[in-house]
Amino acid sequence: MRLYILKRLGIAVLLLLAMTLVTFLLMRATPGNFFDALKMNPQISPETVARYEHLYGLDEPLFMQYGHWLANILRGEFGYSFYYNVPVTHILAGRLGNTFILSLASFLLTWLVAIPLGVWAALRRNRLVDRLLSFLSFAAFSTPGFFLAMLLLYAASQWGILPLGGMRSPAYDDMTVLGKVLDVGAHLIIPTVVLSLASMASLQRLMRANLLSVLRKQYVTAARAKGLPEGQVIYRHALRNAFNPMVTLLGYEFSGLLSGAALVEIVCSWPGLGVLMLTAVRAKDVYVV
């Protein structure tokens, strides 16, 4: 068992190194670098640009640049952002927190809505409610997130009930603590709904299937034969066993939301890792990427 764990950890490390190498080479494969924009400024001499490139090692061979970057990573130094003019760790700390807030809100919304809807659909099997929820689930699962985000942003712009993007209003600094919380919450609604919808649809269908499977078990039939109330049979016996398999999905669900938040952040202008990544790629800010 120990050997198996060590083997899997070794494979994970090699995979991580391969991913960093591919990302590094892809960024270097495109022509130019961040300081090319300075060359277009007649007030900045070529010697000044060359000095900056030498300072950050951009004039070195690719294998040396990657080796120096990897050595700095092992020492806990992630480099310096050309675009933001601050250490990369300072940027990642705030942006990672914003992505975590969005993912956590989507995670809570998904589970708090999908589980009750799945139970409701299972208890109303083949009725109008079940068919309607099935249709909405398939529609939500099939709708691209960016398309839904644009629809919600358009609706918000027409009705004026929700902020259109970002994380804070211009007057955020002048608000009370409660006002700041409500302001961030209002900005959080649209990206949270967009990020949650597909997961909510699949989770609702899975909960429905689990509960229907449990309701056909012999111990449920025996509980009903003993004369137990239907509510007690469902909520004290069947629902508990139907929910147990769902617990194994908690970690996968949250990690999936974290990794899938980038596109939603970009469309909704939520200042998380997705927007940071897009800005860094456009600016060729290699250490941030």
C-alpha cells in the first residue's frame, strides 16, 4: 500500500512538471515578450529595454529560463508580475480568495437546491412536477455557461435589479460592513447561478435516481408493512441511505467548480483566477501564467 501511494505521488509530481513545461513552452512559442511594447515608445532606448530583459532573464535560452523558474518555485518564489508590478504571490492570494468565494457560493447553492428537488421529483415520479424538473434539468445541463451568463447580464441590464459585473460597486469603500456584504452578495448572484446550474441539474437527477432505487429495497417495503408513517419511512430510512452515495461527490463537486469557474469569471468580470489568467496571457506575463 505504501509503495502504491508513493508511486501515485511520483506520477502526480511528474505530471505537474510536464504541465508546467508545456505551459512555459507555449508561452515562449508566441513571438515577443511583455517588454516589446516598450520598444514602440521612442522615449525609451533599446538599451533600456535590453536591460529589463536581462534583469528578468528573458534573454537567456529557454531551458535556462525554465530551470531558474523551477528552482525559484522550489524556494517558494513564484516570480514577479510584469503587468501588475508586484510579486506573483501577492496577486494570487487575492484572486484565489475571490475564486474560492464564488466556488463556495455555487457549491452551497447547488446542494441546497438540487437535493430537495431530487427528493421532490422522486416522490412525484412520472407526475407533472417530475416531468417538468426533468425537462429543466436537461435544458440547464445542455445550455452553455457563457450563453446563460450573457442572457442573465442582458436581463440585469434591462431590469436594473442586479449589478452587471465585477465584485464591488464604486461606492464600496464608503459603505458600512453590512452594506459591503450585501454589495458583494449582489455582485455574486449572476456568476453563482451560472456556475451552479449544470452541476445542479446533474446532482438533482442523481439524487432522484438514488432515492427511487432505495425506495424499491426490501427494508423499505418491510417498514411500510409494519405500518410506519410514509414520512418516517422516507425521511428516516430511505432518504438517509439514498444520500450516503452523494457524500462521496462532495470533494469532486467542489474541485470541479474551482476548475470550471474561469469562463464564468471572464464573462461576468468576476476578479478571480480566470480573469487573471486571461490578462496574463494577453500581456505575456509569463510568471503569472
